[in-house]
Amino acid sequence: MSAAGIGSRPSLAVWKFASCDGCQLSLLDCEDELLALSEVVRIAHFTEMSSAFVAGPYDLSLVEGSITTPDDAERIVKIRAASKVLISIGACATAGGIQGLRNFARSGEYASVVYAHPDYLSTLDTSTPIADHVRVDYELHGCPIDRTQLLEVLLASLNGRRPAIKSTSVCHECKAGGTVCLLVRSNETCMGPITRSGCGALCPSIGRGCFGCFGPSDSANTGSLARRLGENGVTAAQLVRLFRTFNAGAPAFRDQSLSYSSQVPNAAPDDSPLERMRTP
């Protein structure tokens, strides 16, 4: 046990960066399990739950949100230095989040549309995942994350083992739940074949195609699905939008969207932050 836990319970800290707080709320949604967890760990920092604060170092840190400002970039380095184990949680922390769409636009374009005085802002040109800035011990995907998976990650980390989280696709969950394939039955636009499982195939179970909330699965064949959807009448512009949602910055989704963006005017301008990042 680290210095933070000597003579006491292991310490847990939860940190927020650019995000909606939905993944932190998933932890609060654990309710009875959270009460049990609080008996075996010391929650040293969790602003969503309490204003109490205990200085580090910390045995375990959960980080929600992407890095979008110079202050963020400095703060995550300090958090990493103070944490024995650091786990990024949610689409924002693992793939840049919905705010990562600005990576595909001209620098400052979104800010000029949204804010009356964008000159007051102090932001980076990009929204990037935590792993782009510091070493991450484990990434938990989802928008928001699944509470059951979160509990497994916490218990595994506290016991020094690898979390038992499946990396299969949503299609496996559809099969397990008896949901007939929407893509095959009705040519419904569905990201299930290439999306990581974890949601319980919620959308397909009510007749709606998967939106890709949990990001690309480990074996995602994005090109194959894109071609199939194209055969079903999905346009290049629609394909770009399909791959540019919660996990637009995930490499598998990002690269596939870029392969179609050349067919869509202004989908990824040459002077976008993303294009500058890709230039050797």
C-alpha cells in the first residue's frame, strides 16, 4: 500500500476535466455499492459528492473529461504524479469527447459561433484524451460509463488485478438478449458491429440503431461497415457524421471519418487542428 494508505484505507480521488459529469454520476448511481465501497476506501476528493478534500498522494484516481485548456494540461500532470494508479473514464477522457469535434474544424471556428466574446477564452486548439498527456493505467469506455463495469474496475484495481471487461461488440449483446439484427432485418443504420459492448445493446433492443457510445471495439472493421451502409444508401456526409459523435477522436472512428471527408465540403479543412497534428 502506498503512503496515502499506510495505517488506513486506500485513498480514492475523482477528478473532472472538460465533460458533462455523467460518468461521475455513474459512480454516484452505484448507491448501495458506493456505501460499501466507502467502508473500504477513503474518498479523498470527489467534488460531485462532497467539498471535502484530502491532499495526496492517492492510491487510485479516476479521471473524467478531456484536456482542452493550458491549465488542464498542467493539472493532469500533477494528478498523475500524485496517483499510484490512474484510470480514465468515459468517452471524453478516452477519446476527446463530443467537444473533440472542434479538432476537425478551423482553429477557433466553433468558439466564434458559440461565444459573443471568444477573445476572452484561453483554450487549446484541440480536445484530447488523457492518455495523450500522461500515462494511463486503464481506460474505461462509454458515454456514460456502465456502473457495473466501473465497480469491476474499482474492485480489480484495489485488489491488484486486471479488470475483467469484455472487448466484444454490441452485436454480442444483441445476440445474448435475443434482439434481431436491425442491419440485416431492416437495413437500419447501426454502429453495433464495430462498437464496444457495455451498454446492454440498449438502443437496438428498442428498435433503434447503435450510436457508438462506447467507442470502437478492439476488432472493429470500420471500413467494412461503412461500405455496407453505403450500399444501403447512407451518403458520405452521413457516414462522416456517424463516426464523429461521442468518440470522434478514437483512432478507428477518426480515420474512417477522414477517409470520407474528402467527399464532403468543409468536413475537415486543411487548416484544422487535426490536419496540423497529422502533418509530419
